[in-house]
Amino acid sequence: MTEPLVFAIERYEALQAELTKALGAERGTVERERFPDGERGLVVTSSPRNRHAILIGGTVDDRATLELFDLACGLVTQGVNTLSLVIPYFGYSTQERSTKEGEIVTAKARATLLSAVPLARYTNEAVFLDLHTPGIQHYFEGHLHGVHLSAEPSVLAVVKTIAAKNDIVIACTDAGRAKWVQSLANGAGLPAAFVYKSRKGGSVVTTGINADVKDRHVVLYDDMIRSGRSLIQAAEAYKEAGAATITAIATHGLLPGDSLAKVKASGLFDTLYVTDSVPQAKELAKAHGEFLKILPVAPLIAAYVQRTKSAL
């Protein structure tokens, strides 16, 4: 079997280059054109016929989602044997259920859209990384098979490095992430902690912590950081309980606007680690020096592709 042909939507071309190198694969090329009325044209200039095509693209916004869908349809039309949609960050994943009458479950709507990609000659799959809710992969229907990868191996490596020099506790921002943190703590052979929260007067307040963190290094672990507000609130609780140092780790660093600046300015964290599942993470890291460190996802994806390519 020939090596896969790796394509990407425009915003994920950096990850495309890294994955292509990690796999020793061929990089697929696409020409793009923007028309005066806002429409855009796509031309696949590397023939994918009879190949295993990997298409990388997080649904970070509506434009990215539509480009992913359009390119996927085009690759199937041009005769790929198998198609792997690699979606490092699945947008709208926090909108996985309705909480009030009339609310649209956008995660399901996006899954329905991508499930409409035509079937390649043999199989289609969608590969995700740390979905906010694991059950989202089952929103995908028909011939699109969902695969859920974990960034835990990369996170665990960071945790073990910190633990080699510090007395640490693995913690989460709230009880909803307790299973994540417990899994990581078990893998590292370390204690776990989480905060108790309640809603009072329209705001969420911390009411307690379930573990002793006094004079210890707390590693806060979450699947994503948006505004950073929950992260800061949890860190304040751990600091008040006596934590000596706090490091934060998240798979998806969305950090829109001045979110990262606020997290950094809080003075609560020595370092923040995120993966490059969201393209802007690397640009943010350049702007914030040593405070923000990037964990690459290409090795995680490449390992999965290598494990399964004989089946494809």
C-alpha cells in the first residue's frame, strides 16, 4: 500500500506539514480562490485517486467547517479509496444537548453535515481528539465511523516531568472533569483533587476542595480553555487552600481575545500547556514567551495512522 496523501483546510496547513513529516507521507495540494462576492473556489491539484486520503481540519468556525466538508466531498468524488477526516478540535462540542426549549443542538447539526460526505470506495472515518463529551462521536451517522483519540500520553509526559522534582496533585476545575483527572492521576500514580461548586445568585462559587493541597504543586487539567474564567476561579480556590505552585494543562487552547493575557496576569500560574489542536495556539505562544507551551498533536495522530494503516 502507498503512503497516505495528506490534505488540510487552509487554517491547518502547519499541522499538515508536521503530520506529513511524521508519517513520511506525501503532502496533498489545493489551490484556493476568493471571488469578489465572498464565494471561494477549491481545486485539488494532487490526484487522490486510489489513495488513502487524510484531510485535517478543525471546525474552529463556520468557514473552516464548510471548507472541510467541501474538500472531503471533492476527494471522494475524485476517487479516494479511503478517507480519514482528522478533526483535532470539534467546535460547538459544548452544545451537545439542549438545556432550554427551542435550543438547537449544534454539535449534532455539525455531525449531520459531516455525515453527509459521500462514501469513499472502501471507508470513511472521522478522528477526534479529546471531545468535550465522548458521546459526540456517536452523533455521526451512516458510513462515517468515529474514532476518539486522547491527548493523555502527551499530558502524562509533562506531569511526570513536573512530578520528578515536586510533590504534586492532579486537579480539575470542577467535579464534571473528575473522571479525566482521575484517569491521569492513576496513570501517573499521583493523588487527584477537584473543587466543589454551587450556583448562588446567578453566579458560580467554590464551596470546597476534596484533597489536601497545602504546600504542594497543583497541576490543573481540563479539556479546553476559552475565557479562562473557570480556570482562574479554580486556581484561586487551590491557592487559598495553600497550593504552592499551579500549572495548567488543557488539550484545546481556544483563548479568544485577551483571554490568555488575563490568565497570565492573574499571577496564579507558573506555566500553561495546550496542544496545537487549535491553530492560533502557536501564534499565542510566540507572543507570550515561556508562559504558554505547546504540546504537538501530530505525533498522536501519526501513531494512530501507523497503527491502523494496514486495515485501510
